[in-house]
Amino acid sequence: MTRTLYSLCGADAARPFSPHCWKIVMALRHKGLDFEERPLPFTAIPKIEGGISKTVPVLRDGQELISDSFQIALYLEEAYPDQPSLFGGEGGKALARFVEGYCQTLVHSVITRIALSDIHSMLAPDDQAYFRASREARLGKTLEEIRASRDEAIALLPERLMPMRHMLAFQPFIGGETPLFADYILFGALQWLRLTSGSLHLPADDVVAQWFERCLDLYQGAARAIA
């Protein structure tokens, strides 16, 4: 069976950077499933599979076609119950929903302020025009105005990661002794930051930075190989 994961890239297709797609890259590796990743620029996404979604990830698994990262994770858990669990039970699903909400409301907003202009620089001209217009309309500021607050956002990031820093002082992964989908949610956000801005903007001895390094080492370092 051929699995295809549609993801997001800039002008360089070898550097897919979407946080939501990275969740599923890690989830597929966690499940031990083979797949082909097909990174696409922003302006090509509405054409995926006849227009199934305006956003990625989108997973084609044989006859199944699923969009939305959390729905894909739930599908993988149900479709492949004999492979390692992404959730470890209903409690793990609830944990993942909490981490998803935490990331989207508190972490992504800071990363956006840090990385937005870097993302724009990674895009081809047509995508730059789309990205500028859509993000400036969404955020109510120009990219240049957002860029001006970059240093302030970098200084704020450690504070936004404090809940995870507290948890990871007691265990190696958010999932406990081994990672679960909840880990891949936060990992996706920080991999997005790493690939677009070139840094985590955290000290090497930060507990979250050390957890991130452990995640980069998972699955023969596949995520680390993208730089």
C-alpha cells in the first residue's frame, strides 16, 4: 500500500516546515509505517486531491483520504492498532488535546512573531505575495511591523514553555518514558521554529531544548537530517 503525506515547503522542497505536518511525519514513524512525503508550496495546496483541504497535512492511505493532523493521528491509531500506540489509551488522547490547545494558543503565537519574516524569505515569489497578503490580513500588521517585535518574542518564548519545562523535569518525554502524539505536537512547533529561523532560541541546557534533542534523535535521526 502506498501512503502519501502532503506537506508544506518553501522554494526548497527538501525543507518541509509545517508544524502540523511534522506531527504526522513523527506519528507515521512512531507507527513504523512507510510513506512518501510530498511537500508543496502554499499556492499548490488547494489543488491537492481535487481540493479536499485548504491546509496540510493531508494523508492518502490507499483509498482513505484524511485531513487535519489530529484526525490523521486518530485514523492511524484506529487503522493500525497492532503498531505502537500514539496515545496509550483515552487519557493520552485527552493529554494530546490539551497540548494541542496549549501550543496553538500560547506557543504558536510567539513562534509566528519570531519566524514570520524568515518564512516569507523561504518562499518563491508567487507564494511570497500570497503569504504576505494572508498573514498581514490575519494579524493586522505588516511583516515588517511583526519583524520589529522579534527580539521581544524570543525573550518571551522561555516563559511560554514553562509548563513543559516543569513536566519534563520529572520525565524524559511528555508521554512519560517514551514519546506519544502529545510529544509530536510540541515537537512540530519547535521543529517549525528551528527550520524557519535557524534556532530554537533556547539555551542548550534548557530542559525543553534537551527534550527536543531527544526527539530529533528518534527514528534514526530522521527529523534532525532536515536542516
